[in-house]
Amino acid sequence: MSTSFRNLLSSAGGRVIRNWEVSLTLILCFTAILFPLITALAISKGLRCQALISVQSGPAWTMVGEKNGSSGPISEAALKALEEELGLSGKKEITGRIIGRTTFINRVVALAGLDPSRVAGPFPLDQGRQIHREKEVLVGFSLAKTFHLHPGVQFSLPANPGVIFTVAGVLKPASLWDSELLVMSLSEAQTFFRKNGFVTEAAVATLPLPSDRIQGLEGKGLIPREKAHQWLNKGYQATGGIFIPFWIMLAALTIPALLISSGLGQSETTREISLLFSLGWSRTEMMVFKSLECGIISLGAAALATLCSLAWMKGANGMLIARFFVAEVGLVPDFPIPTRYLPLPTLAGWMFVFLITWIGSLAAVWSGTKKAPYGALR
Amino acid sequence: MDPIIQTTKLTKIYHPGKNSEVRALEDVDLIVPGAGLTVIYGPSGSGKSTLLALLGTLERPTSGEILLKGVPLSRYSDAGLSRLRRTTMGFIFQSFQLIPRLSAWENVAFPLIPLGISLTERRNRALRLLEEMGVADRKDHRPEELSGGEQQRVATARALVQDPEIIIADEPTSNIDAEAVDQLLAIFSRFIKRGKTVITASHDPLIREKAHHLFYLQKGRLVSP
């Protein structure tokens, strides 16, 4: 780094500190803009990461029943035939399950019907115990909290009011997916949905297979783990949904931010630029000087926004803000909101603020050097 | 030998062709032969400041030419003019134009920042000049903590920090008392003794008395007083 550049850098830093009122106002304005964006991206990445881990630790193959473009039943006989065809045995096997939706009072909840003997381990519980008897269920943490479902409480569901369930345990708040979940045995779920002998999904655990065999299985509607992984990734890469209003908001905020960055202390800045001009600074040196100043301010804003977001998500579990990005989450989330902070969003935030402040300072340098600089100094 | 500054048919029109057109200078032919104190005077609005801005290369003329040691300034690019200002000119403004949040020595050293001079060297140069101007004891004070005369001397030190050949001073005595005017004239005198040039616009009779070259401007034209 040349001495000249180092001098400009330290002087730009000095100016940011000297004009701390303007610098702080700009940093806080841009932090307010970047904070929700960085938080939203961190939550989105966190959800994606959690989903990918779930797929990664899941079965080698999944078969999903399909009917008229929606999930449909798969008969147990079909599963048996597939098992025989694949020649699976022992731990390499096909496990059927039911994943469906139902209403609980006024809320749509997920219902999972699983074969307890084929679940890898016990469910992590906050209260109560695992399912041992008929008509027993495990309930998600949020659901239990909202409807006071403690172990021993009995309830029925509107879809099949004749069946009375008893809460055996409450799931530990671990992720978004299980906060509003009802877990019951596979046979209970089949009875509840009146689909005896059918499942909605089949998890297939296999040894590594040759490629011609893989193609054959895909033809039978089986989805390999890699493909599920790929689809999930693609889905989360889409920048639609909640991000569209964000981009609109950012675009809308850019205009006042630009005005603030170029307008705050405008007359003083113009005078200072005119003075530098008269002192023999070239336009390039002034641009470098102002660019460094913008770089410092934008770095401050991006770093502060990331730190605030980290503190808010880790310290307050995204209280008040998470509900804007995760469906059916209250003001105070009941489960740990997954987040993942990557350098890219902070870097993008820094670039965004840099560009806005830089354009603002370009205008100041232009007017300070082109529009009769001597006049500004008299 | 070429005069240090010469102008031919120098004209400056602001907002030409518009309703707000102002003919600030018209056909000014001026010769500043060399070292000494050149004073430009005349009534308010006569174009003194515009002439200084043009001679100081801060603005370009609408027409006409300025020759600096025989070299036309129109040949210079904007970057070239910046280099010329840096190496050849020092400015003293009527209202001093010190940067409010910088100390006296920081203000003096400010022009040296892009030159790749270390902080220690910049500080040493600034302190030497402040010493010469008799305000070394005020080196850490901000402009608002200095009297008008002290601010003037800090501004003068800043103008001298790059050891220019020409000092351009616009009404340098209008905001200071008589004692400070004497001190400023003494500084100018020392500067001129080193073979340098001071060009100033001033109403001050004390300054005019000391002038080596006098020019009278009226309505943008050089006339006999």
C-alpha cells in the first residue's frame, strides 16, 4: 500500500470520526435497511441448512404417493412387492409412513404416522414419555403451549371426532418442522385417515446400487436422496416469496438514502471539496478520498446490521421479526429459529450501501469542483 | 525573461446566453512581471475575485489566455492544473476557510496528505511554519478557538506549506485587526524576499502602499485609477 493511499485512508477514517454525527446518522439509517434483509437471508439459509441436514440423514430413496398432482396413498402390497424386487432385508428395508395434514381446533397441523419399531431412536421430549399404548400421541411444542396439551390430556380432531387421543409426551422445541406436529403410530394414522393398508411415503434404505438399477428405480417413482437434495436446494435458491417485497422496499429506500447521503452536510462537503481543489488535490484524489470514506461508512453499516441481526437472533431468538419470515410463528417463537450467517449477505449489504453513498459523494465532488469552486469558498 | 503571469483578452462570462448572464471580466490584459506584491483593487462586483480564481486556475476563462511563465494554461488538463496548483500556488481566502474540526497544525498539513508524505514529516513541516508565523503555541487549537489574526496566520501557513511560487490572497485583511495586518504584511515581505510573488485583491490602503504592482478593476475591465 503506497504512503499516499495510506494517508488518504487514515484521513478518510479521521473525517468519518470527526463528522461523527453525520457518519452515525448514515450508519444507523443503512443499518435499519440492512438489518431485516440480513436477518431474512440468515433465516432462509438456516431453514435450508436444517432441511438439507434432514434429507442428508434420511433414507437413500423416498417414494411419495401421487394422486391427481397431490400426495396420494401407496398400498402396503405395493411396498411389499418393491421390497421383494429389490431383495432388501435387515436394516436395508422399506419403511412406510403417513405424512398428512389435519386441522386442530382452528389450526392446520402436520400429522405423522410412523411405525415405532422402525424409528431410529426415541423422540427428544420436553415432557412426558414416548408412545407405548394405542391412541397415544406426541405433540409439537408450539401446539402444546397454545392449546395447553400436557401429558394425559385427551382430545379429538375434527376430521375424525370419534377417535379420542391422549397426549403421551410433548416434543422438545428443536425445529420449525416439529413445532406444530402430531406424531402417532402408523396404524393409528391409517385409521384416522381411513386408509388402512396404505401409506403416503416410503423410505427406502439400500446398499449402493449400480447405475442401471438406479435408473430403473427412478422409473418406478422412487426419488433418490441426491435428487431430493438437489430439489430442496433449488427451491431455497428461488428469491421469490418474502424477498420480493424486500427488494421493492430496498429500491424504495434507496432514494431517500441517496438523498440523505448526498444531502447531509452538503454545503459543508461542497465547501470542503472546493477547498481541497484549491489546495491542489486532484479530482482523482478527492474521489479516492471520498470513496474510502464511503467504504468505511458502508462497512460500519453492514457490520453493525450483521451484529444486530446476530444478537437479535441468538439472544432473542428472532422475537418480533421471525414471524415476518417464518410462517405461523408468533411474536415470541416457541422453537429455536434456525439461522446461518454467511459472508455473502454482509458483503452484498456493504456493496449496496457503498454504491449509494458513493453516488452521493460523486455528486458532491462534481459540484464542488465543477460549479465555480471559488464561489463556495468566498 | 517571461513575466510570471500574463493575461491576454481574458474574459469570463457566467451563465452565457441565459437571462442570468454575468460578464464578470472582459478583455483583461495584465502582466505580473515577477517577484513582488501585486494588488488588484476596485469596487465590489468589479471582478477582482473572478480574476484571482482564473489566475489561481480554479476556474477556466470563457475566452482569452493566461500564461504562467510563458506557458498557456489552456494547454493543461484538469489533472495538470491540479498539479500546477499543488506545486506553484498557495491560496489565502477572505474567510480563511480552515476546516473547523481540525487543529491548527492539521489544517496546515492537510494539503500534504495525497503527496505520500508521512504523518511525522507532515506534522514537522506544519509546526515549523506555525513557529515562523508565531502561532506555534496554538498548534493544537481548533479554528473556533483562535482569534481572527491567528486564523489568518494558520491559513497563511497552509498556503505556504507546499513552498509555492505564488500566493493568491483574496481580501486577506478584511477580517483582521491592524496589528494582524502588520504581521501579515511582514510575512508577505519575507516571502517576497525569497523571490516569490503575492497576488492579492484588497481594499486595504496599507496593502496598497506596499504594492509593487497595482491594478484597478472596474466593471470587469482593467482601467487607470
